[in-house]
Amino acid sequence: MTNVQTYHRPSSLKDAWSLLSEKGKSAKLVGGGIDVALFAPPEVTTLIDLTELSQRSIELREGALVLGAGVTLTEMLESDVVADYLNGIVVHMLRQVASPLLRNVATLGGTLASTHPWSDVITLFLALDARVTQYAGEERTSSLADLLERRGTMDRAIITEVVLPAVATGTYASYEGFVRTEFDIAMLNCACRLTLNGSCSDVHIVFGGTPDIGHRAVAVEDALAGKTLSSEAIDAAAVIASESIPARDDVRASADYRRVLAGAGVRRCCQRIAQRVGE
């Protein structure tokens, strides 16, 4: 951060957006400040503080979980409203994210805008069909999946709100992250969401940290769609996950090991859902 020359705390979204547009790549938005402290590129000379502008509300609207972009991961983790959404799947995931100290300052908007490929939050929120509202002179709402397709521009707009939609009856979700230590970055993470009314429908399987950013595993989804969640169907889906995941080597894990983890992730997530159905 030695190159930072100016620090702004605008009083409105319009003023923040004007500064961001005027300064271009030399400006960076600040929420919790973790990315700014750890990853700010040398060309950044201007910081735009959003702490006075960011929404920090957490509420349920007609079954949808509506989260202000300024809410911290700890605030989400400790919220009864978040815990009530889809059997507490978001809370289950958040317990595996970073350390308590980092969760205390990391904001939801900053977590999505940073698009780190190992992000646990992005993987689960993709599986849950999250929708993101941004301000760029005017508000616009897009699916998280669409925004990640143009991920290089996500930090060029101001995230204001994130919505996890209401879920249909018989919908279940599960999450699995593979780490070496409690606070380590995941070597691979996996999120599953499906509706089960006799057979599986609306199946979403997402892998993150492959080491690329979270993406849906269509071949695995197709293998489960229309099937009962039997041991045979789960085993078949796990094999397809291992064979189809676009894994690569990096410093955290080899591609071969990630393929093993992918199969284990699908198997554990689906078995967990099957157990809940049985209960």
C-alpha cells in the first residue's frame, strides 16, 4: 500500500461511483480492507472507503435471504435469519472460511468482488443461484454466474445487495471443503443443491479451487437428474465428478489429488442429503 496517495470516504453511492469511474484502475474500493492490505496492485493510488454506504441488513423476504453487501462474514455466521435459511447451509460453510479475526472484517460484497478461485462463499452461492445487485450509475441485478463470466469487471461496480432465492419444498443443500488445517485455504471445495421429490431435479453441483474459480459440473448434474438418491446413483455421480473435473496442479494440490477430492466431495454431499431425507 506504499503507493496510495489519496483516501476518500464518499457520502453517497453516486459520489463513490464517480470517483471509481474517474480514477479507473488506479482506484480500489474498500470494504473490510483485507484484499487492499494483502493484494493491492502497485498501480492503485486511490482508495474509496464504502463503510458509510454499505448496507448491513440481513432479512428474509418471502422466503428469500437478502444480504446487504457490507455485512461481515461473522455477522452472517451469527445471524438467526441466516441459520434458518435452507437448514443452515450458509452457516455451515462460513464456519470453514478463514479465521474468526478475518471473518470479523471481511464483507460479503468484498468476498464476491475479489473472486479468489478458492472462495468457499462463491462456490456455495453459485450452487444456490445467488443474484447480485450492483451500482454503476444506476442499479442493476444479475446472477452471480453471469457476473463471474465477466469477473475482470466485478470490482468496477459497487455491490449493494446479494439475494439467495426462496427454495422449493423438498430442496436440500450440502457443502464440503477440503483443507489441511482449520484456517487453511481449501485445496478443493464442493457445493450441492437439489430438489428431491422421489427423484432429483434442479440439480446444482459446483466445484471451486480446481484451482479455478467455482463452476458448475454439468456432467455430474446430468448424472443425478431424474434419479433417486440411491447409493448406486451417488457412486456413479462421484465417478463422473472425478473423471470430468477440469483439475490442474498448483502449490496446494496436484490435479490427480483434486480429482480424488471431487469424487469424495460429491459422495459426501449427496450422502448427507440422503441422510437428511431419511430422517
